[in-house]
Amino acid sequence: MIPVLVTGARGQLGDAIRRRIYRHPNYAFTLTDIDELDLCDSNAVADFVRRGRYAYIINCAAYTAVDRAESDAERCLQINRDAVGHLATAAREVGSRMIHISTDYVFDGRAHRPYREDDTPSPTSVYGRTKLAGEHVLLEALPTDAAILRTAWLYSEVGNNFVKTMLRLGAERPEIRVVNDQIGSPTYAGDLAEAVLHILTAPTFHPGVYHYTNEGTCSWYDFACHILRVAHLTCIVLPISTADYPTPAARPAYSVLDKTRICTVYGLSIPRWQDSLDRCLHHFMDAASR
């Protein structure tokens, strides 16, 4: 059995991985969250990893409250940079490899073509800067034993996310206003989990930075319209500009990620966002009808 540590196991991605581990009986997964392991405690992390002698660490833990991070920068840095450093140091000591999740927020969103892994990051928010710092400490500690997956617009059946918010508001209100000048690619946590597990179980581990989102692009407005249409909600969606909806943290206006590298290196076939969203929404509707 190959021992694997998963952190942030009660988040969207961690939960999606948990639902799929039965497909990999040759791997022994240890699922942790803050109650089991405080990643900000370097001694606790070192002891935990040393005892488990993990071959792989999948780090799904992160501070993802983008707006709150602007006034909580110290805590955000502790989780998104320092905790990653603690895991990386412990991994290096026992010879573990790490798979770590990062974000489109490392870019400023001013591009006019999909961002490649070798494009120069330029984050404009506390969240983006701390996630980039986490990438740096990981690659410094484990230059040949770490794979970083940058993703964007993540959603799932659990936790707080755009899909669940639209379903709630769409059922409560006659109309909602949604930004239509921010462009990206929605990503179903189930698909990202499949990609992570594919990398974990691949015959050869290829370190480095990768991009992963579902295929296709849309605005938040387009995303919302599709959600409500599939859910058969009659709420009207009105398009607005980013200027009409100010937030503490700046959002990338364009955060489409180029997935060529991960598809080429790991042979992945990535579903379109509409198909994955439909699958997720049908899970919601099936659960509601029971």
C-alpha cells in the first residue's frame, strides 16, 4: 500500500477526492483537516508526516476567502505560504512528493490569451500574492518532487461556491445581477479531483507547474444563466459590470488558463464546463427529489 496524506479534506476538492479514493485500492489515504492537523504548526506537521512516512502529500488546504484576506493578510499568509512551507520541509525530510493546488489569481487578468505556466505572475490581491508565495516555497524545497495545479472558478456540491449561491438566490428572488465582464473557466471539483488522482497514480511523476480548469470560457453572467436554466429556475439574470459590483479584492478580468501542458504530459482529456456543470446540477436535483 502506498501511503498518501490529503490535507484540507473537508473542502470542495478534498471532499471530491474522498469520494473517489475507493477506485485506488493500492493507495492508503489519510484524510485530514484543521481538527486533525494544524498546518500552521511546523512541529505538528513534521511529526505527523514523519510518523506516516507518506509517499505523497496532496495539499488541498488554503485560505480562500478572497475579500476577507484583504483585511486578514497575516492569517492568509500563514495558511497559503507558511503552511505550504511546513509541508514541503516535512516532505523533503521523508522523501515525499507533493501535489499542491494554486490559483488563477497569481495573474493580474490583463491578458488577451490563455495564461501559460511560464507567463510571469503579477497578483493584484492578498490572496493571489500569498498563493504565489506558497508556490515559491514549495518549488524551492521540492524542485523535483512537487506538482502545482493552478485552477479557477472552483465549485462542487459542498461548501460555499458560486453555483450554490446562484441556486439559492435564484429560488429566493425574481431577479439577480451578475458581472459579465470577467471571463474565465468554471471548474468542477470532481474533475479536478480526477486530475489530481491521475497525477498521483501515473507511472511517471512529472514535477512542475500545471494549469487545470474545465474546457471553454464564459463570464460569471453566462455561468449564472446556465445554472438557472438547467435548474429550471425562472429568476431573471441581469448583466452588470465589475464597476457596478465593487469588492475589497480585485478580480482578474481575464483568467483563462492554457491547459496544453497537463494534457500533453499526463494525457488528460478535460470535459467542457457546461457538461461538468450539468452533471453537478443533476446531483443537486436528484438529492432534492429524494
